[in-house]
Amino acid sequence: MATRRLADESVQPASFAFTPENLAWAEKRIALYPVGRQQSAVIPLLMRAQDQDGWVSRATIETVADMLDMAYIRVLEVATFYTQFQLQPVGRHAHVQVCGTTPCMLRGAEDLIEVCKRKIHPEPHQLNEDGTLSWEEVECAGACVNAPIVAIYHDNYEDLTPERLEEIIDAFHAGKGDTIKPGPQIDRQFSGAAGGESSLLETPTAERKKFVPPPVAEEPSPAVTPAPAPTTAAKPRDVVEENAPAIKGTPRAAKVSQAKAESERKAADDAAGADGEPNTAMREDAVGAEAKGGKVDGGKAVGKASTNAPAEGGASTAVKKSRPVVKAEKANPSEVTPNAEKGGQLRPLFERPEGTADDLKLISGIGPVIERKLNELGITRFDQIAGFKKADIARVDDALDFRGRIERDDWVRQAKALAKGGAEEYRKVFGKDPR
């Protein structure tokens, strides 16, 4: 995309101001956004200004920036990025935008461009002699079925021929653009078939015939059901119908078979004394297993020896071992990730300070939900976050599954500024208001 710059200073107006009606509209639009998010109204306000004056001047950008408490460069970035904004004066009566994308080109857009060159100016973005008209070529205007088309301000004029475009340009040049109906310029309704409707032309009758469902064919008797063709393919040995998973669409009988198989397996496990734990029988020289009648620790029996233990000096015999015993060390409460308790409450990681809690949502990256979770962890003040060490960040990050969000959003530096001097200090450090 070509570099877009503001118009030459020789054509820039000294100032810009919304009309009273547009100013009331702009103030209402700004109020739609939450406090601290009014800058989101920058595109609607620029478009309203362009509708008022026809283009976006330097004074327009500065006025909109002041209304939204934005740096001028930020509004300039928006205006120069989006090609919907005109950065130099356009025709007072019409700015004709000819779609030059493939469908329109295939249906005669080049002929429309030639008309604009002849009737308005040989070069795009230039005014005609009396300043009433201008033109440019644009990308897809979104009405490919009705190609070729031109857009004039907020209206499309579709299904054009060079002759029809000349008539439209003459009407706008004379200040009679309101006499031209937007949309298709041929016998077509919106994007329907050219020439009018061509299908579903029957007039519905007042009385409809009662719907009679077709007869349902009776299922064949089991006695006459043809037997399946013999096959030589062998079924896998480890697959039976009872083991097949019951998925969506599985016949009811298969689901019942699966449930029956599960019940039989459970009964067999209960009879064998299984407790649901995996079998941990290990080789003879392994450590950590529990022997019958005692425990094995480091390869030596502890407590009463098993009757299967080898006699001293004798040959080694098999020792039956059960699952290993794992001794859990006492955990440091400050290092344990706080699991959610009943009702989704988090266990505190920090001692909650006394006094009124700060509005943690002023920190960019913290919303109402995260603020509530931080409060549950005992974090309620800016100075707590400002004093976070690496270990504290890691604990909170792990507890809330943030994956580096605290450092990525620079919470600590934001909290230091807010704890030191509130919003004023935040503006000095970051050049903008806190959330």
C-alpha cells in the first residue's frame, strides 16, 4: 500500500469544529465506552468529521485527539492507516470511487475509469475545474454480483455502463445527485437475478392438500432375513463386542453389553481383592516394594519377614511384592499452589492487609474477575504487587495459571506508580491514564 500523508499545508484549514448536531452525536458516542476506554471512539469520530467536511485535515485530527485525550500521533496513525479516510480535499458534490478489483474489471471497470478521467480530471484525487467533483480507484466495494460499481460517499451505484456513469456524474456536478437512485441501475432488485425473478413464480393456493406420510415398509421377519455373506477375515483376538466403546449412534443392545461387561469386570476385581491401584509387583532386587508381612526399604526387609523370604545363606526364592509405599514429606504451606476450595474459593497465599482495598483494576491487565481472584489470594493493595519478588510472581502465576502474564503486562511497575502517586504518577510514568 502506498504511503499516505496529510495534504499540503497550503490547503489545510486553520481549525476544525463539529457542528452542534455532530458534537452532540460525538459526545453520546464517547459515553458508550467504559471509563478509561473512550479512545475506542476514534474511528467513529473521524468518520463523522469526514462526513461533515468531506475529508480529514490536520485540524480535524488534533480536535479529535483533544476530545479523546489522545496523543496527536495516535490519531494520525489511525487516519493514515485506513484508506476509508480522505486526507486531502475532495469534490464538494461528489467523490467518485471506482471499484477496480477483478470482478468489476472483468465487467468494464476500466471503461468507467476512462469516463472519470474525461469528465472529472485525468489524475485521481484531483478536483475538477469548479471543485465539485473528484475521483479515485479503490479496492473491492463488496457488491461483486452487481459489478461494475462506483461508490459515492455512503451509496453504491451498480450494474453500470459508461453511458450511465456519465449521466450520474452530470447529475452530481449540477447538484442534483439526490435524483439518482442508488443501487442497481438495471432491472434488478438488490443482488437478485437480472431482469427480475426467474424461479418460485407460482402463486401459493389458498387451500393446501393435507400431507399424508408415505407408508412405512415393514421390517422383514428374522426367519427370512438373509444371512451375511461368509468371510475369511479373522476378527482380532483382543477385540470383542463387549469391549467396543458405546459411541453416539451405537445400538442400545451394544450399550447394554458394554454395561454388562463393566459390571462383570468389577465383580471379578472385588473377588480378587483389587483396590483399583495398578499392579506394582517388581523384580526381586527392586526397592520400595511392600512385602507380605513387612516393608522393604532399600532392599532390606523391615518388620516381620515374609515366609517367602530366602533363608540366610540359601538360594534366593521369589518374593511376592505389592505396590510401593511413598512417604509424603510435610509440605511448606507457602509453597503449595492454592487449590480451589468448596465454591471455587482460592486459599490465600498472602496475609491480607488491613484497611480499604485498592482498585486493582487500574492496573492494565487486571479486570473484575482477576481482581476477585487476587483478593482471594490476599492481594488487595498496590504496594503488595509493587513489592513482588521473583518467587512471589512465580507463586501467583502458578496459582492462577497466568503463564507469565504478570511480567508480560508489567504489573509491578504499574503498581509502583499507583502506590506512589496514584493516577497522576501513573500518567507521568506511562504517558496515559490508568485503566
